[in-house]
Amino acid sequence: MQAIVYFLALPFLYLLSILPFPVLYLVSDLLYLLLFKVLGYRKKVVLTNLHNAFPGKSEQEYSILVKKYYRYLCDLFLETFKTLTISKKSMLKHCQLHPEALSLFQRYHAEGKSVIIVMGHYGNWEWAGNAFSLSCPQQLYVIYHPLRNKWFNGLICRMRTRFGTKLYAMSDTFKEMVRNRKEINATAFIADQTPSPENAYWTEFLNQDTPVFWGTEKIASKMGYAVVYVCIDRTKRGYYTVYAETLFENPSDTQDGQISESHSRRLESDIIKKPELWLWSHRRWKHKRPGIPAG
């Protein structure tokens, strides 16, 4: 059944990917009407998350935020499938590293230093990976959760690796990083996913008690790699700029929780500036801190 669904969807996905950008965004506008107006996809989750993250706003303000988010979500969805056929030139036209970010990664490569990238589901993270691999000298590895559907998993992997990016399954991350330790590389951690509450660093994030993966900072300390925060800002529809800044040059010198707290604060700051660019339909706060009863 999975194979049937995949092969029925594949021609449609490739058709979407070859559409000129103006037509692609026209389709996105129509998808917005379907997803938001008709189906109300995860609308309750989005509204709850926004109310909790930004208490005190008026209903009109929440309404504006929700609409902006769904319009962006539809753009992001179609932009992701655009990766199937987009050219290198067009990719770099629509998503590019800021000169200071490019210089930062070039410096680390020249110094023979690998880095750990921390980022969130903010902006177009799929395009950012492509832009990095096309622009930077080090090998990029992206950590991902394999999909249950092996056909769509293969498709997503092909999309992400078209321009040289390589993938680590989350469960194999540390083992693979050790295996590739002699290579000058960058490993990207999407740091705003939801870990098991018993094995997480807990902090307040967007006004809510939030678990954060310990793995990012534990691996950074063990490997001795500098921790670099990356932000993907949308400058206008269909165009992104990737910014980067070093959070810690020597993670082994940090205290427990210091790295997790730092990248959480940076991501929070970016979300507050442009809330619509974050993945509000994700159930980020489905867990409660151990010892605190669910309310």
C-alpha cells in the first residue's frame, strides 16, 4: 500500500517541483485556502501554542499571526519539493549564506576544525542545507529521523543529498561522528525537536516549560567541536539568508546546560522577531517536566 501511494504521488510531486516560482506560489495560495480555511489543519494546536507563547495579545493579533503562519507553512511545503529539480544556480539565488557566515565556516575549515551547527525549525532549513553544501568547503551532515514509509524516506533523502549533503540517522549520530572525526565537517542538529522528558534538559522557552535534547551539548563536549548557531531568515517570499554565529569555541569548558540554554535563547529571540517562520503546528509541548502533574 505504501508503494502504491508513493508511485501515485511521485508524478504530482515532480510536476510541482518544475513549476516556475510565480506559479508555485499561486499553488501555495490555493493550498492555504484548503489547509487553513477548509481543513483547518492542526489549527487548535497552532492557536494553543501561540496563545501560550505570546500571552496577552488581542484576538485580532492572534488571528493575524495564525494566517501568516499558514501562508508560510504552505510556501515551505512547496519549496521543499522544489528541491527535487531546482538547479544549483537557482538554489543559490533563492537561499544564500550571509558573507559573514560564509567567512566563519571558511575560517573553521582553514583551521582544520569541525563544527556542530545548532538550529531550529525556523525558516527554510531544507534550502539552508543545500546552500551550505554548495557554498562551504566542509562536508555537511544533517541528522534526521528516517520515515516509516521507506519509499518517501528514500525520496526525502535524495532531495537532501542532491547537492552533496550527507545524512546521519539520529540513532547513529555519535557513532558516525566518531567514525568521521578525521574529516573536516559540520554536523547540523535541529535542536527544537521533542525529546523524552526523563532524558532532557528543561528550560523556559517561549513562556513554557520545555525539554531540550541533552545530546547536542554532550556530543559537542565529547568531540570538542565549536558550537555554531544558525538562523535562516526570509528576506522576502522565496528568498532566504543564512546567518551564523559561534556560541562556544570550547564546549568542553562549559557547565551542564549552558550550551542548551544558549542556543534555546538565540532561537527564542529569532522566533519573537518573526513568529510566522517557526513550526507552530508541531506539538512541541506535549510533555510535562517529570514530577509535575499534567494540568
